[in-house]
Amino acid sequence: MGRLFGTDGVRGLANSELTCKMAFELGQAGAYVLTMAKHKPRILIGRDTRISGDMLEAALTAGICSVGAEAIVAGVIPTPAVAYLTRHYGADAGVVISASHNTMEYNGIKFFDSRGYKLPDELEDRIEGIVLDGKETMPVPTGIEVGRRVRIRNAVKDYVKFLRGTMDTELNGLKIVLDCANGASYEAAPMVFESLGAEVIITYHTPDGTNINDYCGSTHPEKLQSLVLETGADAGLAFDGDADRLIAVSEHGNLVDGDQIMLICGLDMKNRGLLKQNTVVGTVMSNLGLENALKSAGCRLEKTRVGDRYVLEKMLEEGYNFGGEQSGHVIFLDYNTTGDGILTALQLLGVMKRSGRPLSELASDMRKYPQVLVNARVSEQKKNNYQDDEIIQEEIRKIEERFQDEGRVLIRPSGTEPVVRVMIEGTDQREIEEQAVGLAKLIESRLG
């Protein structure tokens, strides 16, 4: 698998790349690194619904217990629930077994520290060094010092209680359609929305271990769009497999992505005096329309590298409390330490209730610019050389001058593939497609 940790934990083909042996060793190393100062540390484990979860949970639990830690097993529960409940239960760390929006044959393992934050690179590197290179020796307790597995039964209810506490309004009078992606939200999401008085229509909420993200959820919202129109619902809400992201659908069946959700919720927070420094944190992929709409409202957009972990890092560094990604990872730092799809959906519906405006009208406050992304295949050794190639840079300058304030060019080398990603944003779809393809071909000819 090469380097174990990517931007969101360890992922791979379950039982082939992400094996039981690896899960066991990650459990050992993670428990040791995150809790080594504790006499009898406690680590919370949650997972999504994919079939390999049982297997990997058993291996991970064994690894945790083998170094003397206690494994608190919560079962199927959203990723953001693990982040919250790690703090709520006073655990020393949390672990999630999930591959998020990926198809069922993949799985992953990611860690949270005792405060519910994803790990910084240096801690992941230390865990990786133990697993791959044996850089540190694991303790081998015996007798009463061996850890044990403890099953908790109220994790979903405790998480739902927390979610309800983030709302200052009931949802009576709203009809909503939930697409639970046959994933980790299938129990918690219906429970919380129904408890707040909404009329709820539920779909893709019967997981069988193999149907998670199977043409449903936030990456495949087409059927949700149709169902919203068929039922006359006020909104549709699509989560991904581990429920840390949200894509919404307006009453007209149109998609409302993470950028639009951030504008709606960010402006509502500003109007209520809750948006710290009047700043929203996004990424370099955030739509130009989001930046312009925030600026018009007296706010600003702070941009980071792609990845919700980098959004969170910037929020913590600068004291911001709201941010996210176009893909639907939205972080309300006043409530939780990671992207939370159900929490985001609740806050979005709260804006609809307080304002009395339909979702389509709220989303129209942002002019969404078309974006085109084209991959240029290049030599692995040369994929950063576009910055020093004068011919490529001159072409980029020409395109930027052509668009002026009505578009932009973003060049980004891939961290995992021998490609340079060319993203162009503008007002004319056909024009930006032509420009993106032309620039990608130039980069390939120069760096291929």
C-alpha cells in the first residue's frame, strides 16, 4: 500500500491491502502511541455497515487489548459520533473503521485523539513507523494487565441526544427525504429528524453489508432528486457511508453542494453574531461564487489545501469556527471536531425554519460558476515542474487575463498519481472546457 496514512486515515481493499494483520498492528501501535501515559487506557471503536467491518473490528480490538488497553465497542455509528462520544465518554482515543464514500469492497481505519480531533501528520508517521519498520517495541502485558473488550449499547441514543441539543428550533411542518446510503446514518438520522417533528421519508436505510454507497448517498443523489419531486418534499438530504458529509436537494430537485450549504449557514451565523471573525474556511476548490457571495455580505473566505483535515487545522490555528469542502464535509467547530453530515443537515433546516425561505431561494444567493477538472498525465518526477516552465506559466497568465474577475485557473499536482490536475472556473462551460483541455495537453507535452 506504500505509505499507510492518506488524507483520511488508512484505506485499502479489505482483506487484501487492508488485512487483519494490519488492523491488529494498527490497533497495537495506535493504542500505544495515543495512550501510553495511561495506566489502563480506553479506546472507543465505531464502524460503518460494510461486510468487512466485523472482521477488521475483531482484529483491531485484539491489537488494542494486546497492549493493555480497553476496547469500547460502539458498533455501527457515524464517524462524527465517534469524535463526539470519545469526548463524551472520557475515552483516551477513538477509532473508526470505514472507507467513507468508497464502494463496499474497500475499508479504512482512522484515529481520533482524546479531544475528537484527527491525528496530525507526526503522530500518524509515528504509528506508521511502528507498523512498517518496528521503530518502537510494543508492551506485552500478561495476566490482569491484558485489555478487555466492552460493548456499549446506548451510543446511537447518546449521539442523537447531542444532535438535538444543537438545535434551537423544532422542525414541525417540514417534509424531508433522507438518503442514508445504506451506511452508518441509517439508525441515527431518522431518529433525530423524527424526534424534532419533521415528516420524514427514508430511503436507502436497509444495509446488508454489501449495499453501502451502492448508487445512493451523497455521491449518487439522482434517485433522491427524483424522490423529492415525487413526494413534494421541502428538501432531500444525502449522507455518505460514514455520515461525515452532506449533499442536499432543494424542493425543485436541484443539488445544493457543500459550498452552497456553507454560504447559507455561514450567512445565518453572521446575522446571529455567531461567525467568528466573519470568516468561512474553504479549500482551493471552493467555487468562486462562494467567495464573491461572502464578500458581498461583508465576510471573507480563507482557503486551504484540499482535505477537511487542512480546513480544520486552519480553523484551529486562526480561531475560526466554521468551514468545509465543496464535497459536503462541513465543520461546525462550536459543536463537533470533524465534518458531520447529520449535524450539517440540522443546521441547514434550522436556517430554513428561522428565515421562512425555501432551500432553492437560499441556495440562489450564490452564483455558482461552472468548473472543469482535467488530468494531465505527466512523469512522476516532473509533476511539480509546471511552476518553473515558462511556456506553461505564460499560457496560464493568458487564460487568467482572458477571464479577469470572471474566472480562475488552479493547477494542482496529485499526491497519489503521476498527474497534474487542471481546474478552470468561469462563466461559459464550453469555453472553460476548451481552455482546460488545451492547457492539460500543453502540460503533458512539456512534462510527459
